[in-house]
Amino acid sequence: MKRKSIIILIALFVLCYFNKASGASGFKAVLIYQQKNLQKQVDSILEVTDNKEYDLAIEMASSLINEAEKRNEPGFLFHGYNLLSITYDQLQDSVPALDYAKKALHFAKISKNDTLIAWGYNNLAASLSEYPETRNQALDFYKESLKIQRRLNDGEFLDAALNIAELYRDEKNYTMMYPYLKEAEKSYDGAYFYYDDPKVYINILWGDYYRGLDFPDRAFMYYNTAYDLAEEKKMDYLALDFYNHFADFLTEYGKPKQALKVYKRYLYYYKNKEQVTSQETFQLAQAHMEAEELRRARNDAELKQQILDQDLQRKKTQSVLLGSIIGLMVLFLAYLFYSERLRLGLIKNLKINNKHLKKAKDLAVKSERSKTKFFSTLSHEMRTPLYGVTGIISILEKKDAFADYKEEIGSLKFSADHLLDIINDLLDISKLEDDNFKLIKKPFNIKLLVEELVSSFQQNSLKNSNCQIICDVDSSVPNYVVGDSRRISQILLNILGNAVKFTPKGIIAIRLRSKILSSGLYKIRFEIEDNGIGIPKENHESIFDEFSQLDGIQSENKGTGLGLPIVRKLLNKMGSDITLKSEPEQGSVFTFAIEFAEATPEQVIGKNTSRSSEEELELTNLKDLRILIVDDNKINRMVTRRVLENQHATIFEAQNGEEALERTRKHHFDMILMDINMPGINGYETSKAIRVFDKSTPIIALTAAEASYVKQKVKESGMNDVITKPYNLKKFSDVIAKEIKGGNLIPG
């Protein structure tokens, strides 16, 4: 029942546009005449459509389109296609009706006439509303049409408002229906002659509105008015849609006599419709045939003209074409000659560049290897004397005679520990660039790890500081996860340490949040925020470069510039990365996320059992045990000797591998502490030689190199374990205790 806009006073548009005809030139007068002629065709088509001569209407509309195309009149092209759409709509052939409605809107937009564009949107929306899947699109087009009609405010009836109200009626959305129906009613002019009187539609929709709200008396009033108007104006096409609906309403609300009267009128119109259906079908088929014939004739004429034009063009271009071909051939040969010379030159340059690139690549690889070797050697050479320094500090720290120098010894120890941190950073950078680097995945309590880190900072780094660290771990984070706890600690230590350095006064917050992924893993998001001095945006990437430090930043300890590069490399190894948000004087926020598997109860129990066993290995008494220290460095031997003698062990020394072999052949030892890098035969070779005649005495390697690099060689040479210098006394004692307990050598 959607109303399509049909206007029979289009001549006004033509006359207004050419209102100055009295003073126009002869050309303009001809143009006005052609416009009036096209307008007459539009009026004629409306007349035959009203008489239901659909075949003739389609033929005339096709003729109008041909004339409008020749004269390049987009306004009349709109009318031609719009009338075709309306005709097929009345024949209930929705497919061509929709197609022609789209074309009509296209030419309305080309004409840039707002009135035509509004009609085009309205009529296309009416065709689209017939399909459930395009009703939303129809609603959008109706609203576009209504928007233009409101802007024009030219007194035209607002078909779009009426159609929008009907769409909302179909959806039983009476709240949205009301304002549009009210707006449509307000735009109705009783004194105006309408081709298709909208008053009937308005009354039907008001009846539907009040029926939907269960006000039957008011609904009957509007339905009855619509019925009288439809009968008066003989709107048989509307009666078929409305009368049956009205009769059902009358029956439902106890008016059987009136229902019978209305239903009889419905049957009357229905029988008339059946009688003309065969004629309309024939007319439609004939109209299709004639329209197709018109298109074919037009195409034939166009084809003949194209053939003539092509023949003339061919004769004009044949002579030019031959000369062009010859010229192109000459140019092509010249191009071939030039391109061949260019190709040979490029190949030569490419070979030279490839040689240079290979040299540069070899140099880069060599440089990278040299850097890795340099870091490894440097860390080893620095660890060896540092072993003596930290060892002596540990010994002096426990001596009562140096109690008055506790503060100085503490400062010395802090400096040594800081130097060790720098060495470890250098070595970590070297290791992380090695493809053989592996992460260790074991169960650990991530909440406890973070809390212990925060506690450690508060007790040490923040002891005399105006800075505070707060820890916020969400309940969604599982207690135990499987991962490399040492590397997680290293990442957090570096970021927190960086925050402490550049937050002289304020708050540092570490937050953990978690969500479960579809894979069953937990994605834990770490966020470390501070309100320190902040980082300029241009430096956000450079701070992750090795040895990078920010210029102009005031801090007592800027560090080596390796902490954040190590963090990024470790996170990349874990399949993650770090992001930074920071502005000067606004603080910084470092964020990263890592996926963890939750540890099973069996894994957690196994870990706790292992930890309990390790705790039992604590050793404070080595009385009556004979231990041989093999080391070419006198200071290192002295430090190790003092540590072991404090635990009441009996100590023997050898300054090289040859002396160690001689002593072990002649004497029994409960344990041998073997330095690896010694002049003459090194620790590996010495251990292999000892294992020839002594299979049981525990041999523990002492090395300044990173333990992970030497473990395999230690095992192959027959040694039992490895201790990295400078060592932590607790770890040193644990390794010795483990080996002695394994051989049942604990003194009783």
C-alpha cells in the first residue's frame, strides 16, 4: 500500500525555469518548445496509466526516455524511468519496478533538482519495502526523501512521512509511527487536487494505529471514513488491500452486518480484478515485447552508425598506421640496443655491489662474533678479580675487629655488587643474541615473586628514599604458573630499578591483570607506572637501544643503558614485547603481557618437595673434611680457604693442574674445588686425568664464566657441579652440601 510520488503539474517546473522566454533567442525558444513537448508526453503517459493501458504506457515511457536521452534531459529521464517503475508496480511485477526506480533516482541526482531527488528516494524506498531483507534500507531512503521535502517546504504532501509511518505500523512500533503519521496529516491540503488522494491512506493508518493501541471505537471511525472515501473515489486497487482487512476488524468487534457489506464490496472488486487479470497479463507481455523491439531498433540504428563511423575512421588511419608501425619498429630497435648496453652495465655494477655486500656481511658477522667473544672474555676477566674483592668483603664483614668500619664495608660491598650487576648485564646481552638461549619452564608462585621483589626494593633501594612502591595483583591472576621465574624477576627488577632511578619522589605502582584465552592459557598483563620525570616522545624507542642514555636527565645513577634492552630481548624470547606511554613531568607506564600455563597441583607439590630437600642442604659445619682448592690466583685461593675454614674444614691448596694431580695421587681428599682457566693443563684436563684413578671424589668447578656456557664441558670432563665466581655464600654452601650429602660425607 506504499504511495509512490506521482506529479501531474511538472509543467510548472519547465515554465519556471524558462520564464524569460519573451526575450529569449531563437535557440532558447526551440529549447522551450522541446521541453513542452516532453512535458506533454509525461501527461499522456499518466493518462493512459490511469486508464490501465499498461502496454501503451510502457511504450510511451520508452519513447520519452529515447527523446530525453537525445536532448540530454536528466529531469525527463527521471520521469520516464519513474513512470515505468510505477506502471510495473501497478502490474505487481516488482523486479523491473525496483530496477527502474533505481535508474530514476540516478537521473534525479544528475538533474540536481531537490524535488525530483526527494521523489526518487521515496519511490525507490517503496519498491525496496516489498522485500523483508531490504526494509531497513527502504526506511533510510524514506528518511532521506523526507529530509529534502522538509527543507523545500513547498506545500507538497509528505509521501515519505506517510510511508515511514506505514513501515513502523508493520513493525507494530506505534510510538515511532505516531509523529510521522501526524506530520503527513499536517501536510495534507484539502483544497489541492491529488492524483492519488492520500486522505484515504491517512485514515487507514490512523485506524491501524488505534486498533494496535486497542481503541476499537476510534479505529472504526477512521476505517469507516477511509471506506467511504475509497468508494467515493472508486479506488479499486486500494479496496483489495483494505476491505478484507476492514471486514475482519468489523467481525472481530461485533459488527457482522457492516462486515458483510464491506466483504461483498471486496468480492465485487476481486471479481473485476480476476476479469482483467488475463487482459493485463497480455498487455504486460505485449508491452515487454514492444519495449524490447524499441530497444532492438534503437540498438540496430546505433550499430549501423557505428559501422559507418568505423569504416571512415579506418580509411583515415590506415596510412597513418603504416607509418607509425615503421617508426615504432625503428624506436624499438634503438631501445633494444640501448637496453642491452644498460643491462650489461647493471650486471657489472650488480656483481661489484654483491662483492661489497658480501664483504660487509662477513665483516658484520665477524664483528658480532668479536663483540660476543669480547663480552664473554670481559665478564670473565672482571669476575676473577671481583671474586677476590667480594670474598674478602664477606670475610671482613664477619670480623669483630672491623665492626667500626661497618658503613665503609657496606659501601664497598654495594659498589662491588653494582659492578657485578654491570658485568651480568653485559653477559646477558651477549647470551640473548645466541640462538641456543633457552628459557627454563618450572612452576612458581607469581604473586609471591612480585610481592618479594617489591619488599626487597622497599627494604634496600627505597630505605632512605621519598619514593613508595605499591603492588596490586588482581584476583584473576592464578597463584602458580609455569615459566622462567628467574627471567620474569630480571625483567621486573630492571623496569622497577629504572623507575626508582627516575622517580626521586612519588609513587611507583606494579599491577597484574589476567584473562583466560581460548587455548586455556592465562594472559597476564604487567603494568609498571611511576609519576617520575617522564621520557620525551622522541626517545621512546631509543631507550631500548643498547648503551643508550637520555641526555639532560638528572639522576645520581643512570646505569649502563643495558637494562631496558635486556627487558625487550627477554620479552621477545617469550613471544611478547613492551610498550611505553610517557611524557616529560607526567611519569611513565611500561606494559607487557605474557602467556602462562597454570601449574597443576602435582607440579606444585613436586616443586615444594624439591625446595624442602634443598633447604635441608644448608651447611654450617665441615669439620674433619679434607678439601683441596686448585686455583692459579693466590687471592682467590685465600678467599675460598677463609670461607671454608670458617666452616671448620681442613684446607689444602694447589696452584696449577700438575700440582693438583700430584697431590690427589698421594693423598685422599673429601672434595676438590677446581678452577677451570689455569696455565698449563686447565681444569677440564686435570679433572679428566683425576677420574682415571679416582671415580668418586666430588669435583666442583670454580669459574668466572657464565655457568650455562660451561656446564656441558664440566659434565664431559667428569666434574660434578659448577660454582660461578664471584659467588653468593648461600649458593656456594648449598652446592658443596649437596655433593657431600650425595657421597654421605657429612661429618657426624
